[in-house]
Amino acid sequence: MLKKLNLFRKSRTESDVEVSESRGVRSLYLGSRTVQSSMNIKAPYGLVLDYTKAMMSFLLFHKQVRSVACIGLGGGSIPKFIWTMLPEIEICVVENSQKVINVARHYFFLPKDDARLSVVCADGISWIDGAGEYDVIMLDAFDGSGVPSGFTDDAFVQKIKHHLTHQGIYIQNLWSNDPQLKSRINQIEALFDQIALIPTPRGGNIVALAFCEKPSSAHMSSITQLSRDLKRSLGLDFDDMVQRMRSFQSSQTKKLFI
């Protein structure tokens, strides 16, 4: 039988924080048995979970990203990857639990704050009111039962849009078994010029990208070559992401790929 090593467990008001390790992969749990974040011990700055790789797909559509905000930290997989692989990008992370921040730094090798990385302990719903302007804003906030109340309100998503640059991209990680999934997709589609949806290969998650400005036809015609270039430079299968976007758009009102 496979042995799982429990490294850390701490009860908090909102949920439990637990860290375990198996087969060289360390994982974070927040109040449920759903894995919130995973890290390969031998490659701690790489991406393990499929949905984290899909959230990097903003690189297919915005060539000049200089600033990214992440609402929800978990183990910090995405901020670590950006910090390591994309030195031109500054990252701000907002997390409402100091315990989660401490665990990310101690068990998941999240770097200390520096000129490019800033981790803020704050409620994302309040933080957005005073936020600056970002090229990309990601929402990856979950507790033991799903997306916390408030993050799915129209008013909150509209505030996010207000804090994006004119070519900015909003990215939300969705659970595919969420009974409100269709309404959440409809909400994003109604508030932005264009969306793209990327289901993860083994199910479980759907990553939604929402564009303040619809990508041009010229850009879309070059996306295949761009995906191959990014795959070579970053080691992520952007070709597969593009194919999954194409195959899933039949359920969308606004078609990104013609």
C-alpha cells in the first residue's frame, strides 16, 4: 500500500490546513480532500496540476504582460512559476490567511517578497477596491466547499474588470462539478468582450479566460506558432491547450476560434 506522509495539519476557523507528501509530490488541502496545490519536490518551481498549467494560457493572448495579480495563494505554484520563468513580470498575491502564507513559504518554497513578488494578507473582496492596474488578474480562491461567497457577485467581477488594462485578461479557475458552473460562465461571458474556456485533460476543472478586448483575427491566425514557441521556452503543452479551447467552444455563445 502506498504510504502518504502527513507533514502538517492545523485547524483554523475557516477550514483545516493540511500538507501531505506521496511519491515525491507535496500537496496542500484546505478543509476537504480536494488537492488545492501540488509541488514536485525535485522541481519545486514547476507546475504539477493541470489547471495551473491552463491558467498560464494568458501568454497565448497577451505578449506584453508586465503585471499579474493572483487572488488566492494555496501553495503558490503559479506565482513561483512566473517568478522563476518570466522575469519581466511583477506578481502581487492576495491571500486572506496568514497560516496559508506561512505554509506556502515553509513547505512549498514560496520566495520571500522582493522587487517582483509581493504577498499581501488581505481579503480579496476588500483588496480589489484599492488595487492598482494589472495586465492579468487571476481568481483561484477556494475553501472546503468551493468559491467563497462574494467572489462570484457581478459587482466583484466588474471591479476586477475596472482594474485591468485595456487589453487585460481575467482568469478564473472553476470546478467542473459546480452546480452553478453554467451561470458562472454566463456571468463572465456577459461582462467581457470575449471568453475562452479550457477544460483540464482529466476533468475536474475548467479555466475561464475573459478578455477586455477581443483578440484580433491577425493574432488568432498566429496562435498555433505562438503556442509552439511557448511550449519550447516554458515546457508547457500550449498546443494541447489551444486544441482543448477549440473543442470546448461549441457550448459558448461567443466563438473565439472561427
